[in-house]
Amino acid sequence: MNILAVVLLLLTAPLSALGLPSSPPESWSMAGRGLPVLAEGRVMPLESWARLLSFRITGRENDSRATTWLLELLAGFESSPVEPRFLVNDAAILRAEGLNFTDRRLYSLEELTPLLVPDRVSALGLRYLNDPTPLGQEGLRFARALESWLALAEPEQSGFRVFLARGVGLTPLQLASQTGRTEAQTQNLGLWLYWRDQSQKGQWKEAEQTMALWAQRSQGELGLVNQVQLELLNNAVPWVFLLGLLALSGFTTRWWPSPSRNVGLQSLVLACLAVSTLWLVIRMLLTGRPPVTNLPSTFLFTGWLCLVVATVLVYRESGRGMAVLALISGAILPYFSGLFVGGGDPFVPPQAVLNTNFWLALHVSTVSGGYAAVLVSALLGHAYLWNSSRRGPGNLTPLWKALTASLVWGLSLTFVGTLLGGVWADQSWGRFWGWDPKENGALLIILWTALVLHLRATGWAQEWGTAFAAALGLSVLLFSWMGVNLLGQGFHSYGATTGKATLFFGLLALDALFLAMLAVRRVLR
Amino acid sequence: MFRFGSSKVSVVLLALLFLELLGGTLAQSLWGATAVQTTAFSQVFFWAQGVPLPGLPFWLGLTAINLSLGAWKNLKRTWQTAGLWIIHLALILFCLAGFGFAVVQEELLLGLPVGASSKVAFVKDAPQEVTRGLPFTLSVEAFSVPKYPASNEPSDYISDVRLTGGGIDQRARIQMNLPLRFQGFTIYQSSVQTVDGQMAPVFKITNNAWGFLPYALSGLLFGGLVLHLLLRRPGAKK
């Protein structure tokens, strides 16, 4: 056996018992965050992979400690056996496995040791594979988390590769045992071994420099410098950033002195639009696809459309209230994108059935435009009812006009988008229409919007009633957009994730309560 | 009779369509997508707990009548309303096509392991096993499921097939999203099954002579919308 492989195996042994220094400085992990890694079907910076694993195992999103944690594991530092790290949302799953725990969220490695055997993890995954109940979905998620952990413990089985030389993705262990290495491979292997050695000795500065050189060389050799930097930039601008800008715009609108108010609002709307555009551009560059291809990306794209509307309205100074509504939509929608990312990777390669471009992109872009217009109409409906309850009728003409216009746009775009979806389905799946829950959802939006417009046309509802029906459209939209993906049925259940039903029904209940309150208030008046 | 063409009846029909579709979609989560697709969504009347209820084709048929009468009664016969006439015509035909397809559409499924051949396929969602003969014999010569690197997620499903019979002998490839069109039939990669521990492709086969209709109607509707917007634009000749 190659001597280097033996050396590497020895170095992989748990090192905490040797009294090694812990808590490396932040700069140590920062140097390694851009190391290209081949995992989960694509090349990504190590930081993205660390966050993905941390999300799966601990449930923490955008974990800032994830990179350090993963590098410590790769450097051979043993994970603390008593630290509660494994997320289990329902202890019934553990009790079914003979582990008698009461309900809590996190469990330690030590507590889950009996389960951490490949055969038991496989059996766990198979047990919940076709179980659509919340318990089944959580069981499957937990099994996948355990698989990820086992894969870390045995990187040879995981498919994880660190790119060490052009065109070759090998783990360090594979490279160490490989004969006939190229010069570049030998150099990179040397860097890897040196980095581990320095890290284990606590010589953080030297290890940091070695890792920086290794990451830089790997990116350069593979021509991945731009790709890695773009994804790191994407990681650095989380959704909260947009929320911060939104809060600032609220402050601007409310409290800034009148003359400079518009300038402030305009700047902040533009800043939000710039961030949103950046996300979409990065998405297109990294995936090599149009901006909308799956459920999470529809939230980003629709949010971006709302921000475009907000920008136009703010610059036309024709309706600050409407602009703020569009702004709020644009800033909040990307949050839902994060919620529905399957497996935690926003740039996950598409399922085979979605691995098309033209008709899919045309369908999803158009239907997202329709969703954006229906969303704006529903929010305008809320604004109309709210203003009407506070000020009574009058001064609501601009709102009313915007509401009807957005309803007409919503109906047209959703209809055309749905027809385009039929073309895509026919080309890919062999039928134009199949009464799949997601297809039904799009048709529900069309029927509801047409109903609202006809209510006014027949005279059965006046402006207030029509605005109320348009506001109810928010629930129809939420059901069609997110709710049907939570049903766990049909071709489109690929977007479903665990634990989102509570949020979904919470939003519906909150909206129903708000609308009921406004209706009661009107009746009492 | 023309009262049935009023927009108030349209509102009632839209509401009924909405409610049945919403109820059916929720029912899909309880009883499965197919159970509702083959009853409430495709039968003029269906039985629910021993009670006969109108299915979506019933409401679609009534909506087509409502739209026809409403257009005839309410739309002016002028050049200015040409776009609206086309839109209504397309919608009426869509309702009728929806009614027709829901009642008569038939899809076939055929699962074949590598090395196997078949001249028949099975009717999809049939309550019992029903087969239909094919004018050719379909054989699977090879099947592969390439995966994304460092992942267990399939990136494609690829079948190399052979079609024989009636004086033809042709080899072809069927991939996910790249169906094979042959003698009026379209053969799609639908799913996979395991036969004797080996993965085997399952094809969906359609032979719908009216398959062009949704495309034609979509084009008609889109054309009507564009024409209506052009005629309604500010400055358009009245």
C-alpha cells in the first residue's frame, strides 16, 4: 500500500485525545471557504457544502460556524459527542427505533450512536420513503441527515470530492493511494497533508496560508475562480439584508422630513432592486439556466417583479402607498424561496423531468408574472379595505384603478402561463392537461380572478365587495403557489419540504382574521 | 333561453367550477391524485359515498353553453369586438375540448425490462387490467440512468429501443423530455420499475388524433387577446 495512504489514514484518527488545541481562529476557516468541492451533483465552494450539511443535520440555516465545523472534521478533529447537534422534530421517530427520549429538538452524537450504523440508517430511510404524513416526511429528512453524517465519517462512500487538479475529482485518500500522479496532483496532495499537519499542531497561521494557496490553485486550475467567487458573494448577501433595507425604507417613508423623503425612498427601492437583480443574475450564471426553473426560484423572480413595479411607482410618484406594498412583497417573497429549497441547496441540479429549458422557462416566467400581478391585486384589495375602514369611501380611486388593472394582468398572464405549461407538459410528459394538483392550483387562480372581475361586471358586488374578493385572492394564491406542494401528491410535489404546513396555515388564518375584522367593522358602521 | 347566457349565470358557474376544483384538489391529498382524476375530474357524474354528484365535465359543458349564448346575446357584431369574439370562441372550444378529453382520453403504459418485447400496452388508471394492441412490437435493447456527479440524483433516463412489424425495423432512443414520435404514436419516458432486481423503463404511449387541438386553441386565444389589445389601444381606429 502506498505509504502516503497509510500516513493519511493515521492522521485521520481522532485527535482530541492527543490534547490538540481547539477553537481555531476565524481566519483559518475563512481561507478554506472557497475550496472547490464536488458534491451533490455540482461543484460548489466548501462554504456552501458546509452550510448545506449543517442545515440538514442541525436545521440551522446559513450557519456561520458551518465552515469551521466542517474543516475541523476534515482536519481530523473529533466532533464533541455530547454536543446536541442532530435535529429531530418528532421524538416518535427515535422511540420507534427503541430510543426512549422525550420531545426536544436536538440530540447529541452519543445519544444517537445506536442508530449510526449504515444498515439501520438505510432501513430508517426505507421505512419512511413513501409515507406522506408529517411524521413520515420528518423521518425521511432525519434518515437523510444521518446518511450525510455517515458520508462525512466515510468520505470514500459519500461521493464527496475535493478538486485537486484539472479534470480530476478525487478525495485526498484516493489521491494518496493513486500511482502515476501528475505534478499538479502531487503538489496539491502535499499541500493537503501539510495543511492537516499544521492544523493539528495548532499552527493556525501556517495552515491558513497553505489552505489559501491550495484553494487558489484549485480554483485556477479548474477555471472556477469566477464561479466560486459568485457563489461566495451569493452566500454573503442573505435574505435578511433585503429585510434590513425594507425596514430602512419604512423609516424613510414615515419619519424623514418631507423634501428628502422621496429621494431616500427612491434610493432604498433601487438598492432592494439591485440586491434582488444580483441574486437572479448569480443564479443564471451559476446554473446556466433561465432565472425561474423550480418552485423556490419563482419566489425570487416574483419578488423581483414586485420590486420592478415598486421602482416604477416610486419614480412616477403616483402612489407611494402602492409602491410600499409592492416593496414589501418584493422584500418578503425571497424568504419563501429559502423555505422551499429542497435539501437546502439553492442551486441543486434539476430533477430529470425538469431538465429542459425553453418551454419550462417560458411557462414559469409567464405564470410567475401572473402570480405577481394577482399578489399585488390582493394586497391592493387589503389596502383598499383598510383605507376604506379608516377614512370611508373617497380618495380611493387610484387604488381601485390599480386593483382592477392588476387583476386583468393577473388573469391574462396566469392564463397564458398555464397554457404554456400545458405545452411543456405535452412535450415532456405526454399530456397537455392532467388535473395534477399544481395544474389545478393555476386553474383555481384563473377561475377566482375571472370570478372577481365578473362580480363587478354583473353589479353583484360594488367596489368594496370586489376589493374584498380580490383580497381573498391572497389565500387562493397561497394555496395554489405553496399549498398544493404540501399535499405530497402529483408530479409537482417535488417542491414540498417538511414543516412548512404550519407556516402556510398560519398565514391563511392570519389573513382570514384580518379580513373578518375589516368586514365586521364595516357592518358595524 | 338566452337568460342562461347572462353574466350572472357565468359567475355562478365560475363559483361552482372553483368549488368543485378546490374540493377535488383537497380530496387528492386524502385519496391520491389518480382517484379524483378518474372520477370527479373526468366523469360527467360520479358517485361520492353513494350520492351522484356532477363532475367537472358537467360544469365545463354548461360553461360552454353559457359562454356561447352570452357571446351571441351580448357581444356587438363589429370589427371592434373581433378580439372578444375570438377569445370567447377559443374559451368555448376549450371547455368543449376539456369535456371531450376528460371523457374519452386514454393513455397507455408499458413497462419493459431490457431484452423484453411487447405488442400490447396497458390502459392507464383502468379499474381492471385492460390492454390495447399496438401496430408495432416495441423492444428495449438497453436502459441507463446516468446520475449527476457525486450524487444519487438521476440526470436522465435513456432507453435504446427497437420497433419492428409491418415491414419496418427501426432503432431509436427515448429520453426523459425527448419522446419518440412514430406512426401517429408518441412514446414517452414515464417512470421506472424494478424487475428481478434490475431497473426497467416504463413508457407512456399516446395516440391522440386531436392532440393538436390544445395548441390550436391556445394560439387562437392568444391571437384574440393580442387583437383585442391592439383594437383597444389608445389611438386605434374606431
